[in-house]
Amino acid sequence: MDIHADRLWNRLMALGQIGSYPDGSITRLSCTKEDGLARDWLIGEMTAAGLEVYVDAVGNVIGRLSGEDANAPAVLTGSHYDTVRHGGRFDGTLGLLSSLEAVQTIIEQKKKVRHTIYVIGYKDEEGNRFGFGMTGSRCIAGIMDPEGLEAKDSDGITMKEAMAQAGYTPADYQTCKISPVKCSIELHIEQATVLDREGLSLGIVEGIAHLLLYQIKITGHSGHAGANPMKGRRDPVVAMSEWICAVTKEASKEKYCVATIGTIQASPGSFNVICESVTFSLDIRSMSVDEIHACLKRMDDIQEEIEKRHGVMIERTLVQELKGCPCDEPMKNRLEDIMARNSIPHKRLMSGAGHDSQNYNGICPCAMIFVRSIDGYSHRKEEYSTPEDCANGAQVLYEMLLAEAGEIR
Ligand SMILES: [Zn+2]
């Protein structure tokens, strides 16, 4: 291997100390003291590795390795350095530190590349403090919605205010944009069990899923739980249970589609009262928007039948749509070649979770490498990837960066 597996692992453990709790979980929310400590630690590591380092207007930490051709578009690599509340030490940081390890190896081997490589520690991907995520990558891609800067935390502090307090200049967010860009490559933990179940070290991401979030409201007729016989009831909870079973079944018929009911509220919500209404969320995702629409179209017919049979009314309201990002086919093929050359067991798979990379959709070709998550744990302290898998990922990233940045031999 070219990369230094121990150095990567030691850095992971060191960054994992910043914002850590006695139970082993880590909390590094945007513009907090821990966030600042992580930023300063990163600046130190990137500088020592030989990169030209700067922190942009919103707090992205960026290390640059200049290419030989100053006019050639840049190659971006990295991941986020924030965590969710009580998260783990691999989400985001593994990708960022693998990028650093890969580029440090390029520097140490005195290899020359044509394109400038940017190693980016993205600011606030998780959005756990302000409820608005991917701030850093949106700014670098040049697609930041300035409304996001007005998002408030639970104390009523806006992102803009918190950034200013942390020493950034959020009004200058447009200066963060990096352009022109040749491509982006991000390594991340899988956060699911596909690779672990199949005994595979790495994954090549086919694309980041498109997401539609709906609120479903079913209205029936409430009444006494004891006095009303089963026949003739208009119980929205029973209708909901059928609706949920149906959407689960319909999603399973598609190749990539996944459907999840994450919240349920019953009204009035008393044990001895038939509900008047129930409201619940539907998070439905797929690589292909067509799959989602096909699934929902079948649900329309099923829904009508449920409405008739139970005497209820079902309303579906779109709350949010997040565009997915197909990964670049030639880049996927290059990753496949590199993994095969290194005899690393791998497969292609979809990313159901969102990532910073999706903000480059339509801006530049993107690729993502997934590293196996043991038991699929993520966003919790049990999150773990083995040192061997981490090293495999960083080695592939190193070879990929040399290919994309145009190694000059
Ligand atoms: Zn992440």
C-alpha cells in the first residue's frame, strides 16, 4: 500500500476525541467550541502534511495542492467534519481524513499532478443545530440558499449570527465557490448493512437517491372505544395500517425504492377513543424518480380503495423534495478497475442517505466510495469501520486522485 494506514487511523482517533462524551459518543455541532477545536486541529494537520491551507467565509477548512497547470479545473475531495448529536467517529471524518492521507502520500512521493486538488473539510453537513444542512458544500458549489443563513437553533440564534460569533463572514458566502471544477470524489462510510452482509470491504456508489417527503393525513370519525361495534366504524388508524403495509409492499417491487414512515400522530390520542384523524410522514427515496412516481401511482388506486372501504379521507401533501445525484459512469468504472487491481472485494450500490457530493449535481462529475460499516451502525457511538477497510478506502482514493488530477510521469 502507498498510503499510511496507521497515520490515517491515529488521526481518526484523535479527531474523535474532540467533542467526545464519556459514553464514547461525539457531538460537534456547527459553530460551537468543539467545532472550532476540530477546525484548528484540521488546520494543523493539513499544514503539517504540506498543503496550502485556508478557512473560507463560512468555515470550510480547505487544503490545496497546486497542480502544474494553473488553468486546469480543480479536483475536489473531502467530507464533513461536523457530527450529529451523539454521533460516531467515522461519519464524515473518515472521508475527510482519507482525502488528507491520500494527498499527503502524493506530496511525500513527490508526484506531480496537472490539476489542483482541494482537500475539503465541509462545514455543517448534518444540519443538527440549525435544521439546515450541507451549508459548506452548497457554498463551495455556488448554490447556497441565503435563506439558510437565517435558520435558527433552539435558542433562537441564527446561523448567520453564530458564524459571525465564530469569526466567519457569512455575508461573503459567495466567495466560497470553487470554480472551475473538473470533478468531485468523496469517501464516506456506508451507514447501512449491504457491504457487511455480503462480506465486502468497499462500495462504489451508483448515485445518491432522490428524496420526496410527504405528510399523510387520514380523517375518519371518532367515537367511544367501547360503545361502537366494529361494523360501521370509520377508524383512521386501521386505514393507516393498511396504507403503510401497502406502501411498503409497493416500494419493495422497485429496484432501488425505499419507503419509511418515521412519525405518527394520532388525534385525539386517548386509549378509549376511536381516533378522529392520524397524521404521519412518508419518506420515499430512489435513485430513479420514475420508480418513486410509479410506486406512488399504484398507491393512488390502493388509497382510493382504502378510503371507500373504511369511509375515511386520505390527503397526501408534499413537504420537501431533495434532488438526488447520479454518479459519473466513467469515474465508477475507474474505481472498479482500481479496486479490482488491488483485489478489494466490492460492489456497486445506491446511497439512500444524502451527502455533500449531491450539491455538485449538474456542476461537475461526481463519484463516491463507501467503506463498510460494521452492523451498519451510524449516527450513534457504535459506528465502526475496521482499520483494514479504512486503509483500503484511502488507497483507492489515492489512486483515483492521481488518475483524476492527471499524474505527470
Ligand atoms: Zn456523513
